[in-house]
Amino acid sequence: MPVSDSAIIILGASGDLAKRKLIPALERLFHKKEIDDTCRVIGSGRTPFSHDSFRAHFDRDREFSQLLYYHQGIEGIREFVYALKNFKRIIIFFSLPPKVYADTSEALYKEGFRDETTLIIEKPFGYDLDSARQLNADLQRCFNELQIFRIDHYLAKEAVQNILVFRFANAIFYPVWNSRYIESIQINALEDIGVEDRGAYFDGAGIIRDMVQNHLMQLLSLLTMEAPVNLEAEEIRIQKMQILKALEIKRWAKMQYQGYHDEKGVPQNSKTETYAELEMTINNFRWNGIPVYIRTGKAVHRKGTEIGIRFKKGPQLLYNTAGQIPPNQIIFNIQPDAGILMDFMAREPGGSGRISSTNMTFCYSNSFLDAEIPEAYQKLLLDAIRGDRTLFISAEETELSWEKFAPTLQDETPGTYERGTLPPSPLGIDWIDFDKYGSACRLD
Ligand code: BG6
């Protein structure tokens, strides 16, 4: 059933996000009949637009454009929206700088928006524990937690959503998914581009705030949590919280690419890290302190996000007694070429008696040939419009995560690395050779 009689309000609608992502995503949802023509999309911002010039600004197809309206500023917006129609639900997307989230939610409340309203906000959800608490308290003064949808776009990635399916729909993996069989968990999230035009924002954050505290913790939680009793958002949230509670950050190292100081918006003496490596543990019964390694950086040699599960070695009695048998590994290629690989040993043909490492590979591009993978905003907007909180982050999760990361957020003088290269591990970690696996599902 398509969603009907809902108003989707975009605050900050003249900005880049609305043009690049939100409006195209809503148009696709409309054409896929996920939302019907009883819905309206109302833009709001400081720029003066007529309804027609607002429609023209996006240049989408005629049928969809008819659903678009514009109201300048927040004052009077509720009256305007309800003059269009008596909507059942109101979804308000904050495409705004985070510093105005609190005032905006208050203004919306004063306008009269109440229980029928859902607010969608994007990170950063605060800057540290105190600011995150303050933001949550400010938002919750006007709207209750179940009305606040905090986006983490990593959760909308198809290969991320598949992690729970891999773990809980495949009986062969349950027995080995613990510290008895697994030696380490490794998360690798790399980007080849630098901070580009986001220097001013990024410099106030650093890669631990920008990537690790939120996106990569979500990946880790899905990978390591206990099975929820069902797939309700609340049950999954409870299990993810248990992982955050048991998390201990043991060591970290920060680095900065050479030339970062010359980026627009970055001060000459900045100590902000553009690369970080962390060692953590999860102190619970299942994981019992085995290492979790995380590495993420900008301006390194390639873009790619992978998760590696390295298994402990079996007894080395029969084969390669002189050399090493490489460990079995499972690699989740999250992006850009999504898939899963499993390393294992095979006998080399012929009489050499040698064995070598090979792998089994699942690639989305081969297995689901005609499947369309929805773009993140399309998925997230539809879930929020439908009121499904599964892929959204709770206040409690953001606060607990900030609390755990507090020690890593202090200013430290970072080491440096050459732009376009992956620095040698500053913590001396024995990293899985992710470069070898990252391209396994590449089509060209
Ligand atoms: C954003 C960060 O949340 O995620 C960016 O603010 C980062 O700095 C981006 O580049 C990475 O997202 P993706 O989907 O390209 O891996």
C-alpha cells in the first residue's frame, strides 16, 4: 500500500541536499508508487520562491512536480500545510545546520505541530557527550523520542542490512561467531578523497567523530550483537545497546594527511585527525575481550569499506608443518562493490602436496542481477514516512557512544602520511590485506 495523506516538509529546501538527494529520492518513491498523489512535499527556507519557481528549481517530471509547494520560513507553515489538506501525518526533514536543530524544533512546536509529526535529523548529533545530551534534551522538550528519527546513512546500505541476515539466517555461522573461534574483527573504511569543500566542518570534528563514533559503531554492533527476539526496531536497539555497554576502547592513534592545512577552511595549526586506527574489545560473554580493530581515513589510496572476521588457526599438524597455514577469514565488502568472501585452504592440483588459500565469493552484482539497490535517502525517507525506526539511531545510543569515545576526543598531535597512501599501521596491527579482497566483486 502506498503512503497516502502525508505532508513531507523539507526545511532548508533551497540547499544542496534537497536538490541532490531528497527531491530525487521522493520522486523515485512517487514513481515506484510508495507514496501516492494524496501526499505533498512542502519546501521551506529563507530563499523566496513561488510554488512554480520552486518546482522549476528542481526540474523534475511534471506529475511529481505538481506535488511540490513552497512556504518561506517556519512562521505560518502549519497553517499553510493544513490549508492544502488535512494530512494524517507530517514528516519534517531538517536539512539544516545542526546548531539550529534545537531552536527549529521549538519553533515547530510553537507553530502547533504535535503527535502527528515525525522529525528527521542528520548527524552530527552533538560533538561530545554533553552536547549530545543537550541536543537530545532540547529536542525531547517538544517532541518525544519516538517522533525523532536520527539518520545514519550507513544503516541504509544494502550490504550493511545483510549483516543480520548473514548471521541469523545461516545456521553454519552461529556456532563459530564468538571468541572461541574468532581471533579478531577488523573494520576498514577508506576514502581516496580529502575533505574537499567541507574543511571547516571536518576540522571541528575529525575522523573519529565523523566516522567511527557513529557509522562504524553501527557496523560493529550489527556484527557482534546477540540475536534480537524479533526484528522490531526496539528489539534491535536493545541488542545494539548491549554491545556499546560492553565496549572498551584500548588504544588509538591519529594521523593527518600532508597538505591538510592547505585545505579551505582548515587553520594552519590544526591537529585534527584525518586518519585513525583504534583497538577495542567487547567485554561480554560472547566476545570475551578479543580485539576489534578499526581503521578509517581520508585521502588514502582508494575508497572502500570492508569488514574482516579472522578465525583462529586450527592445529598445524598435517599440512605445511614447516610454514604457516593462513587463517580462514570472512570478508564483508560493504562498498563500493558489495559482496561476501570466505577464505579457505585447498590442495593445489598435481603432486606437489602444497595447499594454498582460495575463496568462495558472493557478489550482489552476480547473484541479484536485476535487483535495484535503492539509494540510501530513498530507503531512509520511506522508512521514516512509514514510521519504521529500525534504521534510525536512538538518543541513548548516541549518548552511550559519545561516552565511550570521550578519551579519544582530546587534542593530540597527529602523525602524518602522504596524501594518496595508506600509512603503515601506527599501532602495529596485523591488518587483513583488504586491498586484495576489495575488488573481488568489481565488474570491469
Ligand atoms: C559522512 C561523513 O557521514 O560519511 C563524510 O561526514 C564521509 O566525511 C561519508 O565521507 C562517507 O560516506 P560513504 O557512504 O561515502 O561511505
